[in-house]
Amino acid sequence: MDKSQFETPLLEVLLGYAGSSPSRFHVPGHGGGRGVPPDLAAALGGAVFSMDVTELPGLDDLNSPTGVIARAQELASRAFGADRSFFLANGATLGLQALVLAVGKPGDKLILPRNSHRSIIGGLILAGIDPVFIAPTVVPGFNFAAGVPTAAIERALGDHPGACALLCIHPTYYGTVGDTVGVSRLSRAAGVPLLADEAHGCHLYFHPQYPLGALEAGADAAVQSMHKTGGSLTQSSILHIKGPFLDGDRVFAAVKLIQTSSPSYILMASLDAARRQLAVRGTDLWQEVLEISAEIREWLSGIRGLEVFGSRFLDGDGVFDYDRSRVVVRVSGTGIRGYQAAQWLTGHGIFVEMADRDNIVLALGPGIGREDCRKLAQVLGDLAVREGKGRALLPAPEIPSARAVMKLREAWFAPSRPVRLGDSAGRVCAEWVAAYPPGIPVLIPGEEITPAMVNYLGGAREAGAGFQGPDHPALDYIRVLE
């Protein structure tokens, strides 16, 4: 093991400052905690406020690092096998949007899965880059969107030889990965950089029984939400680049353009500490998660009507592999909706990562315990017995195809207004709308709202689907161009 991975340079110097009893004539104005509301101080304790500081001598500057932050980022690069890494205090959203800004210019095309995170849509709007969407594989029975078939990517690269970049999701929210190694070969041959949304995958690099990390699989850049699976604090993330296909200075310029000028040192120190834990103890920690995952999968598979996603659903392409720490449980085989199951569990003090029409999704990490898993299995089994109708729900209807009639950026800036969903056919959508499941945007700004889409969205609403993107979450109204 690289002995330097035991270092936490940023955390150590921050603790040193906090422990020196300094006189604080600088922002933030709470003076190390003395000016914090008493109820907040009692809830969080004093130590956290003593480390809430600004760019002071010796603490370095995230937007121009030459000291301990630069060293902490270098250690992160070594841990993940990157050439250069950037700490992000605005979440993975910042990293993904910075990559979009760095790789192209207005009028360029970026090839991406239709189920990409909304932050990518935001990046495309900021950069004026046009999306070329590819439909992902939808897993039968579970009805969630996975990876994109390699053949579809090859066709898109051939049809758009001037594309500025190709994006993959590695892994998806449901834990699946496509054939990223094969996709990286295609992108290399086409001379197009491969960008990876690896928000849910920073742990993949530290245990051989998980899928390859995106950089290991050939991606030129990867953005990780370290807080999701790596142990850092919420909103702390990292952007990595590797290889000669991206200009690191250009990427850093894009990061600085949209990164906050007042980054939280607490978040950055948590990245430093989480990187050390992954590098030093990651294999042991994630081995235990594997063992707990196997146990809960066995328990849940023994409950009549439940089905747990696993190896038998892999297709070698769009569903090439999956992360064993992400447990997707199809509850619709009992006649229970995923939303209903999640509400039932919440009533028993159990909170799952997400629910859709057919499934609940469990995110396991080093903080999970076997007793929590046993409790979940017991409560979910009780629900299946008490509420299950004994017959599966009908499959979700197929999503209608969308057609752009205006460029994304132009539609975003055009005047718009809300209309009732039932009155929107024939209009041009002015917002981003996705129904869960399967989480694929049905519409983005600039696309035509067809009668088929109105029927699909209305049916999804009646079925209890959740919506992301629209101003009116219940989708009684949808925003259209004037």
C-alpha cells in the first residue's frame, strides 16, 4: 500500500488551527461557534464550528491550491488512479456541469443516455451544447432504466462524428453498469472523450468483487459524489480526469467558473478523511457490505411475491454488471406498489434510498448493520402478507418518443407559462419532466408535447408515479412556451 494514503493533510492543518484558540477577526461571523444560535450549537457540538473557517494562512485556497488542499487532491488522484483530481464543494452537479462546459462550445453535440441526471441538462443549457440522446435498456419486470446498448452508442458516434463528448452513467441509481470497457474502446476509436457520471460509484475502486471503477474501465473523466458511498459529508464530491484526451487546465477553469468562492472547509476535510478511509480500509469495509448484502438478498428472496435484482438479469451489454451494495427489490409481484412499500417501512422507522412504481431501492454502505437488515426483511414480509393482493401489477406503459422542435438553450430562455396537462398537446415543453419509474425524462425544454405523451403522463400520475423536474410536482400543470 502507498504509505502516503495514511496522510490527511487538510484535516490535520484544520484541526491544528481549531485547537490553537485563535482570535477570529474573519468570516464566518460566528467566531468559531460563539455566535451560533444556542439550540444549533447544542445539536451539533462546538467542534464542528471551530473548523468552519475561510481561506486563512496555511489553509490554502480551493480555487488556487498550492498547499494542503493541493496535497489532499494529489492523494485523491493516487487513490483512484487519476492524473488530476478536483475537490468539489457544490456536489457532483458542479463537476458534471464543469465537464460539459470544458469539452465543447455552443452548437456542439454531446452524446448521452436519455436517463442522464438533470444536472447534465443544466450543463447543456449553460454551455449551449445540443444533446444527442440514446435510449437506455429498461430491465424487464423491474422497469427501471439501466445502461445503453453498445450498438446504439456505436451508431450515435457514427451519425455524429463531430460530437464533443460521450457520457455514460457508471453506475446508475439502481446500481447497474453497461459495458463501459467496450464503450471506452468505441470512444477512443472515434476520438471522442468519455465522461462518466460516477456519482454512486466511488467505492468501486477498492474491492475486486464490485464492478470496475469508471476510470479503470477507460473513462477520461469521472465525477463522484463521495458522500453517497465514500463516507464524506453530504454535498462533498470529486472530479477526476485521466489520460491525454481532456485539457486539465480547461476543466479546472470550468470548475472555478461555477464553484462557490466560499467553499466549506468542513466538507473538504471530510473528503480528505474519506479518501484515507477508502484507501486504507476500503477492502475490509466493502467486504463486510458484500456479506450483509448477500444475507439481506437471501432473506428478501424468501418472501413470496418479492424479487431481488441480481446476476440472472444481466444481458452482457446495457446491463453488463451491477453493484452488490445496491439492493433493488421488486415488490409489484405481490400487487403492492413501491411507493406503498416505502411508506409502510417509513411508518416503522425504516427509510429506503428511493421507491418507484414497482421497486424499492436499498443503498448499503459501511454504516449499515445486520439488525437493521433483519428488521427491514421482517417488516416487508409483514406488508406482503397483510396488503399483498397476490397478483402482479400490470407492466408500465412504454414511454413515447420525443422530438425536439427547438434547441434546448433557446427553449430555456424563451417566455413560458403553465397550462393544464390535458390542454398541452401540440405545445412545446419548457421544463424537464421525468416519471419514476423508470426515471427517463419524457420531455425536456424544446420538445413537442404529443397526445401520446399527455396520455402517458396522465396515466403515470393516476398510477401514483413521482415526477421530477416540473414546477408543479403533481403535474396537474406543465410549463409550455408562449
